[in-house]
Amino acid sequence: MSKDNLIHTTLGVELVRKLAGEGDRIITFARARELAPAAGVSEGYLRQALHHLTRSGWLVRLRKGLYALSSTVPGVTAVHEFEVAMALVDPAAISHWSALHYHGLTEQAPRKVFVLTTTQTSLPRARGAEVKRPRDGFLIGDTTYQFVQVKPERFFGTEKVWIGEARVNITDPERTLLDGLTMPQHCGDFAEVFYAFEVRDEHLNLERAIGYALKLDAATAKRLGWVLEHQGVDPSKLEQLAAVPIKGYRKLDPTGPRRGPCDRRWMIQENLPGLVRRSVTSGGGSLGEGGKFKP
């Protein structure tokens, strides 16, 4: 090892040791600068030290000015991907397919981490040749973070949960299901969302779900009413949703084609061939395996 590399390694490892000793798992540049003097790292050398620590595997670069301690550091457990998501944007909540899986509402594990944030939030961007379109997500290591931006007033329905050593924000089951009605493409597909409603079943907080839908938009309220009524919920409990004014029919699956029979009560076009049986609109029914209805 050259003398320069030895200096990089010695000073860098001492800085990592200080950070780990303070309980820091995700580190901003400002926090590293705060602890640098105690590790013998000058402010002028700090950026270079962080660069060498990243290249040597002691740190993982998350975005500009933000790092995570590697699990190779003695006494440090791997930083969970949900914890990383909380550090990438603010506000943030684990959402959509990731939340669906966390709450046990789907057996399908997503290949991305879905993160709800607001339209006022600046999203992290990759550098150089790694730059992708925002809809492709942000890649860190082997994990892709997919950000879903909503207006600030639509950022609600979240709860705090413990994931390993970190406390993270996640959409609660009712908000997660409603997000599935709005953006099923971020939850697998609409059939997967149907299945999730069946799994939640009697554990669904009906009052909360209706309240959330009324805060979101008319189309979500109508889709929720349609699903719940076909799941066997007493129609009298859904009158708030039925009374929401709406102009024109809305597709049950917003990502599907505009074809199929129309339900006048809910102003919904049932555009799911093979998944919706027309007979259940009069007799009720439940959601079966794979999202298919059972009369």
C-alpha cells in the first residue's frame, strides 16, 4: 500500500469509526464535517476523504452530499432500503406496491421501492451516463427507488413503523388501497388491487377509507364505492360515496381501455374483461383468487 493510500485509509476509517460510534447510519456532508476534526480530517480534505471511503466500500453514496455506512463497518447492520428512502426526499412515505407488500395485502414482492412525496420536492438525479427519466426511478446499488409525486394536500394517510433500527413513514392500509385504485400500475395491476381489498376484508377501516376517498377526488370515491359494494358492504354505508357529484363515467381501471358495461349507480365503466362478471352488479359478490369475482 502506498503512503498516500495508507493516509487515506487511516484517516477515513477513523472518521467512519467516529460516525458509527455516534450512531450515525445515514450521513450528510454537514454531519461528516462536524465530526471530521475529531478524526483528524481537515475540512479541506473532507470531500476527498468521503470520495475514497466510497470507492473503498466503507460508505455508500446515496445522492449528492448524502451517504450511508456500509454493512462492512464493524458493528453496523445494513441500512434498510426503506430507511434510505426516508433520507432521499422530504416528505416521504413508503407507498403503493411496497406498502401493499409490507401490510401483507399482496404476495407479490415489488422490484422497486415506491416512495410517496410531493410535487414541491426536488427528486435526486443520477449523474453522467447513469441519468434516467424520472419515471424509471433512481438507482442506488441494486435497488431502484420510484418516486410518486402528489400535491401537498394529497400527502396524508401515513403512519410510523419500525423497520429494523429505523422508524419510517408508510401509507396506512386504507390509503395504500386507495392509491391502488388511483394508480394500479404502481401496485402490480388492477387485479392485484382487487385481491388486496379481499385480503383486507373485515379489517378495513371503512370510515377511514371513505374519509380518505372524499379528500382525494370523485373518481377515487366512485371506484371505492363500486369495489366495496361488490365486496358485500352494506350499500347504506356507502351513500356518502354515491352522493359525490361526477361528470361522466370513469373507468374502473384507469389504465385500461375505455370499453365495457357501465354502472349508473357508481358512474363506473367496468373495463376489466375476464375479471368482472356483469351478474354481480345486481346480486353482489366477493373477490376471488387472482382478483376474479365470485357471485
